[in-house]
Amino acid sequence: MNKEDQKDSDLFEGYSRILTEFFERMNSWEQSVVSGTGVSLAQMHLIEVIGNRGELRMKELAGILGVTTGTLTVMAHRLEEKGYVSRSKDEQDKRSYFIRLTEQGVQEYRNHHHMHFHLIEGIVDALGEEEAEIFFSNLKKLQGSI
Amino acid sequence: MNKEDQKDSDLFEGYSRILTEFFERMNSWEQSVVSGTGVSLAQMHLIEVIGNRGELRMKELAGILGVTTGTLTVMAHRLEEKGYVSRSKDEQDKRSYFIRLTEQGVQEYRNHHHMHFHLIEGIVDALGEEEAEIFFSNLKKLQGSI
DNA sequence: AAATAAAGTTTGACTGTCAAGCTAATTCCC
DNA sequence: GGGAATTAGCTTGACAGTCAAACTTTATTT
């Protein structure tokens, strides 16, 4: 390993730690935000996706969440029992169901969304408006390479 | 809501989506990286922590991972059975155990670490060296506010 | 019309998780 | 020193999340 490579190695090592730490902090932030509500993290994620995109077919939702339809079936049933989502048959394709948020589900979605908004405020505060803009534009740029 | 607030609202909305998307991509990157190995994501995380910090007491490790000692006991047993970690009594405090990586555990840690390194290379490539430096320094700055 | 494919469900197995109650060792305080 | 309180870890019971595989019902293809 030559001098240049060694330099990169140490630098990248540091970057790696920063990214890992950031990721872990985000995880526990999300966890702590969710732990005041009646739903788990995975359940909140489901609610968020429907909240963002509106009514979806089970298959589509499973794809977005990255789980099998079997997994989704049981999650959906639990959330249905708790009153956050409701489902209805697609009259066009009778194999298919639509899943959407109930009033209670929308409420939960709004609360959660509000917490995200606060988080963003904190970030913009910490970096300043100009730096924040650069930061988020870089974050966006990265979405191709991760 | 006045005009300024409205502007922030839309802007922050966009930022929020970028951050959420980044977070989700990182999650599935991590998931996909782990899914070629013999260990789960949570197990890899445990291996990573010991790999970074070296031998630890069960209590300390549970604290770092953010789980109860009960949870850790069962995870550690499973990883012990699979041959990734080993444990030994602390001769000073006989209630306590040290947990460390076996040779196989170290191997798994190195492989995973290597994947992280690649990820960082990808990021630096995508942003360019100067921008990358700014990006990571901002990421670091945020660790106080999340 | 029969064969094939697709959407969703069910079930069995396993991991991750916590809370609560347990044992054994340590520390604190009288 | 000796009893009380604390601490480290373990065990167990209960559940959520997860997948794969087998299944049912409906749609599509040939």
C-alpha cells in the first residue's frame, strides 16, 4: 500500500465511522419517536408509506416495504384490528385488495410526520440554511450510488 | 401561515423526503449486504460493535446495542453456537462475562467492514473529494442534534 | 376449455424483543 | 463481620416480524 492509498484508507475509515454513527442515531431517534405511540416501528413504516402514497394494493405495498405478501397479510390484519388501516376488494381484479388508512391511521401519520418536520428543523438549525441546502442536495445526489 | 413559513414548509417537506429515502436506502443496502452471510442484521451489528471496540462485558454490549441483557443473553448464545463469539468469566467480578470475537467472527467482521469501505468509496466517487469532505463534516456536526 | 400465472392467505419455524422473576456475586452500611 | 441492597447475567413466557412453502381463488394465455 503506497502513501496515497494509506491516506485514503485512514480518511475513509473516519468517514465510515461517521456514517455508521449517523445511521445508528437515526435508528434510535426513530425508535424513540415511535415508542410513545401504540404502534411498532415496522407498523409505523407501513402507515407512513400509505400516508405518502395513498391507497395501495397489497402486492404493491409489500414490494415497497420489502417484505413478502405473507408477512404483509399478518401485519395488515394486526393494524386492521387496532383500527389504523382498512381494506377492500378491488372490483376490477377480485384477487386483489386495496389497503388505506382509517381516520385514526391518518392521525397517527400526521403526528409522525410532524416529528420528522421537527427533526429537519433541528438539522437546518444546526447547519445553517445555506449549508443545509448543500447537505440535502448531496444527500439526494447519493441516492444513485447506494 | 405567512409566506416565509410556507416557503420553509415546502422546503422542509422536500428535505424530509430526501432524508427518509436516504435512510431507507441505507437500510436495504445493509440488509442486502448481510444477506449473503450466515448471520442476520442484528447479529452483524453485534459482531461489528465487538470488532470495533474489542472484548466487552455483556452489560456494556447490551447498553451499546440498546437491548436488555436478557435479549443479549440469547443472541450471544446463538452466535456462540455458530462459532462467531466466545465468552469467558471475569475473574475480578465473577458475576460478569467478557464476550469477544473468535477467528471466524473476526473474519466476518473484516468482510463486512470491507463492504462499508466500498460504500464510502462509492460516496466519495459520487460527490468528489472536496464535496465529500464537506458532506461528512456536516454529517458529523449533526451528531449533536439527532 | 385447459393450463398457467398471479394475488393473497395460512401455517410452521425461527429470530428479536421485553418484562418479570430468578441466582449468584458484590458492595454498602451499621 | 454480617445483613441489606444492588448488580450482572440467566430464564421464561409472550408477542411481533420474518420467510418459505403449500394452498385458494381469480385472471390470463394458448
